[in-house]
Amino acid sequence: MKEHGKMREVEVKLHSPDLALVQRALHDAGAKLVKERVFERNLRYDSADGSLIAGGEVLRLRQDTAVKLTYKSDATLENGIVSRLEAEVTVSDFASMDAILRRLGFHVALVYEKYRETYALLGAEVVLDELPFGNFTEIEGDAPTIERVVAALSLGNCRRIESSYVDLFMDVKARLGMSARDCTFAAFVDVDVGELFLPPSTPSFMRAQSGLAKASPCNSLIRPSKS
């Protein structure tokens, strides 16, 4: 959304393991498919002294059907909704932009991959994200619109995730004792995430078919880290 000539990203991230149910809810609510499921490769950069990531800022180069360079400021949080300034530009060449950033002193701190499908509903953008460690729904718009979309999709019981995907990966990596630097699907091929993020599919399926209880895309929650 635009705010006084600047770009401000306002969004909520919901843990929703069963994306098929979210897709069904989107269809039933009359959502428009804006962009079909596409693979993304993202490079997250940091400054030489590590201050960019430490300060909560994001410098990211993304490639899907286009190449985009994005900057995000540190975020503010309210009711699980994340708000931050965002500036984004489309560039013509992924490798050249990466080389420019490296020449400017930035380095790639992490690579992460995901699949994303994009919808429009009630003036908000709704994206379904599949990451190597779990599935999520992000809703972007102003705060009242976000709440209307959450209600329209029956996602009110989903846990609101205030962490970025990179932070979630670092948490999963620590809990599972993974050595991989990057959050790629290849890195998770032989990793059993188990109940950490992914729900058992059979109970959800049985509830949906039996009619005894409404199936929920949020039937498994991210567990907090043990301190």
C-alpha cells in the first residue's frame, strides 16, 4: 500500500499447513488468481559488519518470472500485523545486479527458496507460500482490510507469525541441528521436519470428508523454541 508517496508494506503471515483448504476458501470467497504458482530464488544480503540484518533491515534480490531488488526497513508490530517501509525495483539481469551489490561491499548471507501463488481478494493481496519447512499464507493491505480477509477465509484461528522466513529457517535449523547455510528444497530432502511445522494430513482429510468438523488449514501450530 502507498503512504504519503512512500511504499509501506503492511501484512500478516499465518501458519497454514493445508494450503489446499486456503485455496478452496479463496475460490469460495471469489478471489482472483493474479499469478499462478511460481518458484522463487531469493538472495538475502548483509553489510560487511553485519549491521544490516542485525538492525532488522532487508536487502533482497529475488528471481521468479522477473528479477526484483527490494529494501525493507526494520518492522513495527501490532496484533500480529507487520508494518515496514519498502522500496522495490525491477531489474533486467539477476547476475549483474548480484555482482553490483557485491562490488558495493554487500555479501549473500543466505539463499532461500519457495513456491508462491498470488490472489487478490477484497482489495488485499493474498499469497500462498510453500517453503522447505512449511506452508504459510500472507495477506497484504491496510490493517482493517487484512482483518476482513482473515475472516472471509476463516483463518482467524491460524497463528500469526511475526518472524521473517529467514528467522523461521534459522530457528528450524537450530532445533533440527541442520548444518546447511541456505534454506533450499535440496537441503531438506533428507530432513524429517515431522510435527515441527507440517501437520498430519489424514485427520484433516477425515474431518473434511466426514462433515463432523470443519477442516482447518491451521490444524498444526509452530511450537515455540525451548529456552
